[in-house]
Amino acid sequence: MRTLLLGAAALLAVAMPITAPRAQPTEIRIAVRTDVSSIDPHYHAYIPNRAISRHIFDSLTAASPRGEVLPGLASSWKLVADDVWEFTLRDAAFHDGSKLTAEDVAFTFVRAPDVPNSPSSYRTFMKSIEAVEVIDPRTVRIRTKGPAPTLLVDIESIAILSKNAAEGRSTSDFNAGRAAIGTGPYRFIEWQAGSRLVLERNPAYWGGAEPWPRVIFRPIANDGARVAAMLSGDVDMIEGVPGVDRAKLAAAPNLAVHEADAFRIIYLQMDSARDTSPGLKDNAGNPLARNPFKDARVRQAISLAINREGLAERLLSGQAKPAAQYVPNYVPGASPNLKPLPFDADRARTLMREAGWADGFQLGLAGSNDRYPNDAQVAQAIGQMLARIGVKVDVQTMPASQLFSRGSRLEFSAILSGWVGNGEPSSTLVSLMATFDPAKGMGASNRGRWSNAAYDTALESALRTMDEPKRLALYGQAAEIAIADMGMIPVYFTINTWATRKDLTYVARGDETSLAMGLRPR
């Protein structure tokens, strides 16, 4: 096959006229759906922030586009004991020229879980860590709270900082660039919130210099405006290609489309903990004296009332897949026993009647309008679906930054939102549905405060099980418990789509991040 391909290449070389190669651009312009909420890599566990963080900072481990663990700032590691991991640091330098040492790693792991006012803490990724020990300048040990099979995946989310640059500095210092000193392939230049974020190539990067001298990220929330910018040549790449525009962009002679199944789950989270909840009213508009979401039958009825196939095929133009559980079925650790959840309005009405809510109630449903494909329209469509079973929905959409911060303050009774996993089920199962416990790093984004002892037991057992087949089976068991109780309603998984100039290629990622490091001349 290699010989045949080389022969074909030779024939093409003879047949095609010789032309000068296109000059490499001095800058790459990438249009993203959502601006970052901060340059501080530990402020907010949020995909737009994580994407930019990966340019400026590195972590001990890295992730492939499909979630496999790769070496990062740690060139190697070994398990010294069941609860001790030893990492050897590579020879790397920060952007200010100072050398990376184990002291920087130890400082980072103290700072990361306790950044003030974090809307979604990185503590969830450090739940298993007991202590970080400096052995010598190039060796660090992480002691865990018992066996920690997911440690290598978890720490990929923890950006390593320069102790000298970041100690005593606040999130605002990162936003201004004073503390944004990493070891990454790009240096931070400026951030004009809502307008642009500028990075420049780090020529001394340990992994080799990137091809693009300068990268400019432009937040363009409106789908039509983002597509227009791509078609006009104002940008070189866009993320979040809408399904309705995919064929048009793919057919454009000067453009290319790149896709990957996503780890992103779009879900409906309900306040199932409080006796009364702020967005629930009776049909006369009076606050409800009791919370219907505390009854699993009501939660199951809401799930049955959602037509996932209709959302995926019609509203999202095929750029989504109905969800059976909380991680995609192809991910190791997904339950093989769970199938895509059915649409059954009749059964939903029966469950509502059995739960004592035959006449329904009124619900305030909060969702974003600038974060996920057609997010506001999906919220409205779900509101209309729930009306068929007697739940009158007041849909309230807002910028994602407001949704997350207000949701963390428990201002809503129901939230339609999304979460991107990392190819390992623990991220989603721990963050979204474990019983809320900030001290343990559990349930950091469980804004409905659902709690189930059997679920927690299965999940915590998985997090301590080094035997991989047994651990994966425990993840599946936890998912089955959650689906039976409908602690959180899975709606669909997204399909990630990017568009670029034809002379560029992009390695599409399941984690949804748009990285200049994945963009190359074709």
C-alpha cells in the first residue's frame, strides 16, 4: 500500500503544474461560541477556560483527542504503593525563563482547590489527593486517600503554575496577565473580555514550537454571525458549526469541516432536595407548599415527556444522539444495560397522576442562550413538551456565565445545561450527581442536590478499585441506580463540528476544546 501511494504521489507531481506554496500566515483567527470567564486556570472548571488554559499552561498529564492519558510535564510516572504515585518532571521552562521544579507542582496542588468565588471548583479533580511531596527538583510524589485509579485522568485538568509568578496573586492578576506565566506552547498577551484574546508562540516550548506565531480567539456567540465570519474569510476556524449550516460549509470550495462524537451530555437537573423551591408554583401562580421533584415518579415523568429523537434530528439537524445514560454508550464504564430513554407521554401522565400531580404545576426552567448548539431553542422545545403532561414551563434563558453562578447559588428549580467528560466516567458521575460535599470534592456541579446512598456507595467503590474491569462495572452500576431514580435527566450527547479554511486541517476532539495546537497546514 505504501508503494502504491508513493507511486500515485509521483504521478500527481508530474501531472500537476508547479506552483509556489501558500505563505504561512503570521496569525490564526479562531471564532469560538463563548468567551472565557477568567484566565486563572483554577477559577472555573469550564470548557472555554480549559481550552485557553491548555495553550498557556501544561499539566502533569495530557489528554489525546479521544481522552487517552499521555505524558505532559511529567515525562513518566510509576505506582510506588497502592496510594503513592511518583512523577518524573521533564526539563521545561516557564515563559519568564525560570525552570519548572517540583516546588511549582506542590504549590499548584495547594492552590487549585481553593480559589475564591469559583463557580465550579477544581476540587472535584483532586478529591483523591492526600498530599504532594517534593522528593527532589525533578521528582514529586502524590499520596492519595487509598487507591486512586483515576488520578492520571483527574490531574490532566490541573494546570501547573509558577510558584514565583502566582504565589499571593489573585484571579484578577491572571486576567491582567501579571500571573499568567505557564510552560505552554503559547504566551498570554491580552484579553479584552467579549472581544478578543491574543496569544503568541512560545519559541522555547519543550514540545517544539507551534507553526502559528500569533493566535487570536474571537467570541462570536451568534451562530449565523460565526458562520458568516467563516464564509467571508474573517476567521480561519470556527467551532460549534450549526447543523443547518453544516452542508453549506462542507460544500464551500475554500472550506473544510471536521467532526467528532462528543463527551458532552446535555442534561436536565431538578431541585430534588428542598421541601420548597423558588421556581415552582401551582396553576394559580402561587408558590407550591411542597416540591414535586422530591418524588422520583415526577422526575421519571419529566424524562418520559422529552422527545429526544425529535430534538436530535429536527432541532439539532442530526448533530446530537439521544442519551441513555450520563456518558456515551461507547465509553468504557457505560452500562451495557441502558438503552436510549423513550418518549412516552401517556406513561408520563400516569406517573404524574400516581404522584398526586394530575393537574400539573408551573415550573421555571433556566437555560443558557450562548453556550451550546441551539441551547435556547432546546429549552423552549422541552418547555412545550412538558406542557403536554400538565407542567406549564416558564423558560428563562441567559448567558451561561449567569446560569452557572446563579445555579451554584441554588436560585433555580430546574436547569438545562451541559457537561463535558474526559472519556472516563468518573468526571461526570462525581461532579454532577454525587452527594454534594465540597470538602470531599464530590458533587461540585450537583446544582439539584440529588442524593442517593446506593449511588454514592457504588461510585465511591469504583473510585477505590484499581482492577479496571471491576471499576468499570461499578460505574455502570452507579449509572443504573441514578437512571432508576432519575436523579438527573440525560437528554442527548452532542456531535462536535468545526470548520476551517481548506488549506488547514483540525484534529476534532471529544472534549469539545478548540486548540490552536490541533490546527495544522494541510
